[in-house]
Amino acid sequence: MPVPASDAIASDVGHGALGIRYGLRPFRDLLSETVGQRHLWVEMRPKKLVTAWATEGGGVWSWAVSETFDGVVLDVVGVRTLTETLARVEAQALATAGKFYYSGTTLYIHLMGDAVPSATSVVVEFGVHIGTHGVVQPVLGVDRLANGSFEAWTGAAPDGWTVTSGVSAGTITVDKTTSDPLEGSYAARVTFAAATGAMRIRQDFTTLVAGQVYRFSGAYRITGAAGILAAIYIDDAGTNFVLPDGRTIGASTQVFTDTSNDGAWRRFAFDFLCPAWGTLRASLFAQVVTGTLTGTVDFDDVRLSPIYRFAYYEPLLNVDSIPTVEAARADSFWGEMSSALGSLSLLNGGGRLEPLLAAYDWLGADAIIRVGGRYQLGGNETLMDDCPVIASGKLGAPTVTDSAVSFDLEDDRKLLLRTLPTRTYNDNSGTGAYQPADRGRSRALLWGTKTGIRPVQYDIHTTGGGPVSLGSYEVADCTDWPAIGLAWMDYVYWYTDEDAALVRSAARRVAVGSTGASSIVESLPTGRFDVLHDMRPIILTDENNKLHFDIGGAVLVAAPSTTWPPYPLSGLPTYDPTSLCSEITYWMNTIAGTSDIRCIFKDVTQKVQIERDSGTLNLRCATGADVQMGIWAILGFNVTADRTGSLGYLADRVFTSPAGDQILRIDARGYGDDGAGTYTGTASAVIEKAPDIGRFILREILKVPASAINLPSFVAARTGAKPCSLYIGSPRTVSDVFSELETSGNFDFVLNGGVWYCLPRDTSTPAGTPALVDADFLSFGSHYDPEDLYGTVRLTYNDAPDSDELTEMGEVSAAAVALRHGRPDQRAFATCLRDKADATYPLSGSRLEAIAAQAQVKRRRFRFSTKGKALQVPVGGKILLTRSRGLDTTGALSSLLVRVISKRDDWTRWVSDVEAIEVV
Amino acid sequence: MAGTPRLCVTNRIQTPATVLTSSSSQAGQPVSRLKDQLRSKAWRSALGWTIVAGFNNKIDFNRGGVKVATIAAGTYATGALLAAAIVTALEAADATPAWAVDYNAGAGAYKFGIGGDLAFTLLWSSGANTATACHKELGFAVSDTASSTWFGGANAVYQSRHWVKADLVTAAEVLGGIVVNHNSGAGGTYTLQGNATDAWSSPTVNQTLAGDATIRIAFISTQTLRYWRLVIDDCGNALGYGEVGIWYAGPYTQPGVSYAIGLTKAWEELSEVTVAISGAHFQDEKARRPTWSLNWSEILEADRAILAAAFALVPAGRCFFFSFDAVTTPTDTEYGFLVEGVSETLTSGLYFDVALPTFAGALG
């Protein structure tokens, strides 16, 4: 008769008790169940600015935490500064630079570069946990396994794992499989072919912390003959083993074994106390003990995470206000993304929450929402390691009433509305613009090869003490990528005038290669360079190239060649044309039959000097014949009088013009990869492919943590991607930039469950694509949208950094579209592709052709509501539709593949409202 | 269902002035959780063995004379750690033998073994410190052993005994103890102790609570004492910790007559059903909340006043225990709350009807 303690979750293994639970059905399958419990878990992270730090030495600082709520000292779940997000570790000794450790009473932080906390702002984030059920759940740390998702392989070997086998009969092999992996694209598969023996897939750890609780979790699947088993071990490399209770050490013992060969994914979760071992080995194990059997054992989604605390999730979540998650594209192509996350409401009986709300900073605090559940009829619950994040966002200002506290929630996709570049030239943030016209201008961002970039002068530079200051310039803002910066500066051009710069006239510019040490000093890590000499182009013609002089006899006329490209005055950088001074020197000696006359430029005076070692040298500035065609004005000599009676004559005026009067443009290669090839897969390569650029923006500029980016999907999208050239010199939204990258690369940047993915747009049906049938639809409708059809498609690429007028483009028209559908309309698609061959011409194989193929074919759209199955499909994801009635020539839909363009997930009702378009 | 109803509406454990302490607790689940009426908001002991001086830290033994080993107070998460502490204690008490203590002596047995290279006797029963010995923590029976060089514990053990203590600040009447949301299943023993002082060698009240996996309960003769303690003896619980959601210690209200025939029990269905176009349906499974409706009919003014006073302490939403038949089946006791107010009807010059429209079970 007594009421059961809870309708959902017991206080047992997984909720504080150590030990093993296995044979668990995964969350993924719960989505397809017509009966089941749904649980929501929310971690809110209110913040506090902490200033009272005490030094611990070695760059470590401590703060005694006395923050309590409900009698519990709050858990510290995050530490941030203006520039850092510290990673949490399990021991004080592990708190190296960039990390923090929380003992439960004292917080230890170690900032990068041993920075002093008082020199910056250190914000501490606390964990406040609420849910639909009152239960104790683990606070899981970052996965310590490498490649636990089995997405990375080298041949038949999973990266990061060691594979060993003992075969008594037949063959046992390990390889990746694409057959319905539990997550990602691959799972690891151990195959037994009439075999007896075992295969072990393991990783060794030497830095786990003794006495710390860890969770070793994952999934396995057994198919084939009865008698094939899956198991796990935790041991010290072969002698001592953690027993299934998670605390006791004993002789060789599997933590569990399972022989359920029904071909279904099952999960395990083993919470154990880490022994004081030098090496801890975590092993996945597949075995045929007796007989020679054939079958497979698969493993996927394996993790080893510290459990920092078991936190009580108080059942305060008001079920009427669980947020809905909305996301949509503006159109069926790559229109900008929009999103919304609704609000969150907590029960506030007794006014307990007011002190908590008043004590901390909630506005902008992170909120992470996870979903789980329990299978019907006493089936297993989904443990926290299998409760996916359905949304992560920022809390708005709380609204407090006597009965409830509600927060508006800002979806993490809101970062799509942020503006790039993130910095401007101003006087208050360290980098001001020297020229008034540049003040307030965006500090540009650059990926790939771009020509004609106008650098911004941010400072002055004076060479050799000369009277006229030259400039220090920035090509692109490398603040967020300081160790590497730009890959290369190919050329710095001095143009004669703005018009010449706009059209990039080779006949009216001087080019200085980046190795031209005598003209510029570059700094790739900062994306900057200093100008050492005014390399302003001098164009000689027959009207201004005459130099009259004598060496004690008749007047001689030297005439530097007018066939050279424009001359710089001086300097001999590697790629420069011969400088004017050298040319004058050559011609004066040639004409005079001497070798000791020199025309030189002096840094200290910034004037030209013409001199000779001995004998006579007179400059006929005023009296030479045809002096009106003389070169004297260019060189800075007055033409009012000859210069005689000396062996050296300094020009009357400086040559150097102020930096602001010089017209510079740069050809450069944008951000370079690091030595590990983090973004490109190749050490020090130029980051120029759309998926790589997108990931760089997320990680380095928008500071999205690595854990929130699905690396394999970005790496996979890189294959076949074409080089791009993206210069962002004026404000654009991230959404706009992403849209351009997506159009360029034919993929979608997708935020799903708090993790960013890069999903290709193709006609494939990925493993795990939900298949909806008649019984799944709560509502259904279909239609055609004229906005999906265009008679003319135009594609732009490789736009000029300083003028939209120089954007390159291609176009393709289909008259039949207007004839059949009354849609002669034109649609332009912007890309940042670099090369014409990839973008528009020849048409075959180009992006233009591919986009036109979609935009000029009518496609069906579907709107429907469905229970469960589509909840985890993101915008850009795919669904298979089967229905006895539908918009089709047969009157029915049969496994029709559609792509989601907008959806609204209602996690209270477990319902998705979807709009999708058929995949062609 | 009828008999002797009792209302337990004054939980002295949750009284603001009451000071709660425990032998140990986990970071996220301190003993202050017991002040909250939410049943899932529980106190939880530290994992493993907690050794407390004056509670469970002694080993009396005879090896060349009667000696006592004192284990260092503290929390030992694993049997191996406790075994090492016991060796240290034995060596301190008698340095001559080479002592050896291990856990899990038999494969997977989760038992302690105590031994030395010289024979000795464990004085679990006759030792001077039996009341504070750790025999239960080590899985030994309460009896002296014969002389030997090795003794294996009889029982698998995973944790120590635990206690939770309430200082009521001033002596107050307690007539019963109830525990729900404990983690002992049908095993383990919960003992309610009461004493005038904070000394527990021979408490005035030492009452085992009877019950099952859902509830442990006992009513006692009236005692007005300041200190109350709940001792949890569940060393064989493989979960490795003790947990209590609600601990009630306080008086009860018992009207002179039982409630009337016609008690109804209903289930409030919290699950939700969604129907697809095709007619297929989906269930979002949630708990069923039991509710009871009952009334006292034709009762005298004295009983009316008793009930009115009790219900006045538990306005709608405030949880209390209602024992439907405290004498015959005390485990027929429910933890719940009033959804709406109680009504009284004067039926004649002497008699009243008191209706309790909805007493709803507290979930979660």
C-alpha cells in the first residue's frame, strides 16, 4: 500500500553507488518507443566574480569556497577569465596552466602564463541542478579516452587504442564498421570467423587520480552464434583488477560479461574508485570461450570520465514551461539560420530561490539541458552518460514571483547573430588607427589567398632617424591566433593612386616581396609589417627621365630606362625591380665612362644624394638642355640652380612621403595552421577550406570549446572541399558568413545537442536516419513553395576585399523553369570559392551547376508533427517518410528522403513539428 | 481498513531549532537534507566505512594478555583502506605479531580476514569495549573467537554502521519514529535511540523500527528527551552507503475513534496520452499518485478538537504521516499532504463530521 519512493529512478549504481550496470537499452532507442518515461535535467551555472585569491606558488592561486545553497557547498563547474576558459582536473597536482581543481572546499586555479588573477577578472561558475525528477546524478568531467567514438582509424586499427588478440582457432579480426553505429559514422567491430579466442581493445592511463571516482561507459552489440561474449576490464596492466563493485581489487575478473546476441546495442556504465596504480588499463573485450563460433561484437561511444560529484537534481522543473527548441533556415538553400529556446520556469515554493538568485550573476549564465528517460514496465533508465544535451544556452534575467522563477533562454545558436570581425581600431582597446578615416574600422579577418588587401596603419615607424615617419600596418587581426598568425605575405604593393590600386594595375605599382627586408619588416604571427622605405612608384617617361651633369667637360645626359616597370626610389629587395637610384647610378657611369658615381638614398635625411669619389661632378639642374624633361623634381633637387663645386650633392627636399599618402595593397595568405595541422590536417598549411574555416571561427574567434565541436564531421567534410578566399573587413553576422561557407562547400553547419556538426548535403541516407510511418504522424501536410525555384542562378566568388564591384561571378539560366512554373526569377548565391574552375567555369562540375540543379527542379515540401523519432534530427538532417497518403504520383510516400529546413521540438510533449524538403 | 489511525504532524527533526549531525555525509547530500519534506532530497553517508570514536572504533583481543586496538577515526572508502588502518591499530596495541588484515579474503566474497603470525583471540563479546567494537563493520558475529592465527569474517560487508543525530535543543516529546526513502531494501536495521544527554552507551530509548523496503516505523511510549539518534546497521548493503529521505521523530495525534467506513482510495493518473492521425497512441509515462478520501463521522467535540489541532499544523502541501492502523499494521502508514482543507460539520448538538477530502501521496 505505501507509495513508492519515486516513479523513476532508484538510488543505486549510477547514482552514487559504485559498480556496474550493463545490458542497458540506449537513449537512441527510447525515442522510438511509444511508451516510456521522459526525464529532463538542467544544469544552470550562475557566476560570481572572485577577487580574494591567495597564492599557492608556482602560478597556482586558491580561494576557499563557502558558497552554499540548501546546506550544500556548491560545486564549482567552471572558471573563466576574459581570455580563458579553464579546464577542470581531478587533483591539485594536475592544475597546470589553463586548468582548475576544486577540492569541494577550496578552488585552485592556474591561469595561462602564470598570470595573476588580480590582473584580470576571474569568474567562477557554480552548478545548480534541477530536473523533472528528484534524483542524484553524477557530474561528469571531460572524457579521458582518445577516439572512444571510434571515428578515427588508420587502416584497420582504431587510433588511440591498442589491440591484442589470443586466437586458438579460426580468425579474429578488428576493423571499423558503418553498420548502424550507435553514434557517428563508425563503430569498432571484432569479427569471429569459426574462431576460439579473444580480442582486447585497450587504452592505458598514467595520470588518473587515485581515490577519484571515474565512469567507464559505452555501448556494445553482439550478433551471431550464442556464446560470443562482450566484457570490460579495469586493471593495472594484468595483475590486479577492479572488481564489479567498483571499489575492491582482486584477481583477474571481468567487470561484466554479456552474451546477449540479439544484435541490439546495449550500454554499460561502470563507476569505480581509481586505485593507486601507476598504470590503469581500460579494456573492451570480446571472446569465444568454447567452441568455434562465428559472429561479431561491436563497440561504440566509449568514454572514461571523472565524476566530480554526485549532485542532487531537485525536481523543481515546472513541467508546463520546459523550453521548446526551435531552429530554421530562411529558405531551402543556405539561408541564414534562426533559432529560439523559449523559457525555463522553476517552482519557487517557500521562497528558497530568492537568496540564490540574489547572490550570483545569472544573466548570461550557461544552462545545459539534457534529456533522458526510462523504458516501460520497469525497463532501464538512461544513465547520465547517455542523456544527450538537447539544448545549451544562456539564461536571461530571472523573473521572480512567489510561486515561480522564470528565465528567458538564449540558444547557443544566438552566436550566429554575433558580428565578425569582433574587433575594431579604436583608441581604447590597444590598437588604434593612425589615419582618421580608419578609426572605428573593423580589424579584418583573413582565410585563404586574397589579393589587394588594404592594410590599416596602426602606428608609425621611423627608419634611421629620418624626419618623416613611415607606417606600421596590420593586414589582418591575429589576436585570436597569436602563435601562428598569417601563413604568408606574398607581396606588398605601392600604387601610384587609388584608381590604380582598385584595378590592381601592374603598370602603376611597385611590388615588394615579403622577404624584402630592406623595404618592410613583416611579422606573420601578428599579421603586421613595418615600412622601412617609401616604395612609392615612380613612372619614368621620355618627359621626365633626363639627368644632366658633367664631370669636368661637356654636359652629359643620363636617361634611365622608361621600359622598366615603375621604379621604387631605392632598396633592393629580392623581388623588386631595379631601383631608380641604381638605374641612375648605372646610366651616369655608363654615359660618363666612370665607375665611381653613385646615386643613393640616405635614410637619415630621407634625401637622394649624388656623389663621386674623386675628380669633378656637377649637376646641371637648371642649365641642362631640355631641363624641363629632367628628373630633378622627382629626386628632390631644385631646378633653380646647378649644383657645382663639390663631389656630393644632397637633394633639397626629402623623398619620403607620409605614410598616409602612400597607397598600399597586400597579397597575402590568411591564417596558417599550426605544426599539428589542427585545422587542415597538414602542418602549417593555409586554412582555406570551408569546413576548416568554419571550425576556426567557432573555436578561435567565437571561443566555442572543443568538446562542443564534432571533429570527425568537420574532418570528413574537408575531403574534396575546394580552396576558399575569405576576407572579412567590414561587419557581417556569423550567420551570413556561415551561409557563404555552407554554399561554398555544400554542407550545413548544425548545432545539435550543444555540439556543432558539419553535415554534407548529398543524397545519401546516413545510418540511423529516422524512418517515419503512418502511425508516427500527429499531423501531416505537403506543398510546393515557389521560393524553391529560380529560372536564373547566379554565383559569386572570390570577391575583392575592398570593392564589391570586383566580385567575380557566373550565371546559368533555364528557360523551361519560367515556362513550366512561371518562375523567371533570379537568385544570387554568394560563395567564397577562390578559383573560377571550382565556382563557375567550366560549368560541368562547378558549384554553380550543382546549385542550379537544385534551384531549377521543383521539390516537395512537407510539414508534419511526430512523436519522438525526429527529436534528435537537426535542421539539415534527414528523415525517411513513408505514408499511405502523400504528394506523389502514386498517391503514397515510400521511404522518401527529406531534409529538415525548420523544426520545433517540444520536449514536454516529446513532439517535433517539422518542415522538410525532398532531397534531389 | 480501519483500526487505530494516527497522524504524525509534528516532525521534530524538521523543526528549525533542531541541530542535525551525522557520522558522515557526502558533499552533495548533507544531513540538513532531512529538514526538507521532499522525499528524494536525502541524506547520504560517505561511501564505505566511517569509523567514529566511541561508536565503532575498537577491537578487543587477547594475545599474551587482553589488549585493545583503536582504529583511527575517519572515512575509508574501500575495504583495503580500512584493513590497512586496522593493521596499524593492531600494531599499536601489540607490536609483537606480524599482523595481516585483508578484505575480500575469498574471491568475490567481500569479507574481512584478520590474522597474525601468533595465535590470538578476538573478544567481540566479552571485551571491555564491546559497545564500541567494530565487529559489525568487519562482518563478524558478536561472539568471542577461539585462539587462532586467522579469522575470517562471517558476512560480506560493504560499509559501516551510520548514525544521524538530532539535538532538539530542549527536551521534547517523541512517540514514534518513521523512516522512508531509505536504501536498505528489506534488510538492515534502523534503531531509534533517545537520551537526555549526548551519550549513547545505554540510551533511554533504543527501539528498532519495523518495516520493509518502503518504510520503517515504530511507536513508543512517551519520552521527553533532548537527544535522538537514528542508527543504521546495514553493513551488508552492497550500495556502500546509507541513505534516508525522511526521518520522522515526534508525537502523534490519535482521535478516540477511527475514521468512518467509506474510505476511498483513488489514483491520479499523471501520464499523458497523445493520439496520432492513424489512431495510434503514445504514452508519456508518469507516476500514479494515490489519493485517499475519508471522514470521521459523528465524533465528539474532544475528538474534533484533536483533529482540528492536528490538521492546523499541516496546511495544504505540508507533508505528514498518516497511519491508517497504527496498532495492527503500522506499515500501513502513508506520507502525503492535504490537497484541500478539512471540513467540519456539526451534525447534532453533540456530534461532528470531519471530512478529509483529499490526502495525496507525496511522490518524488
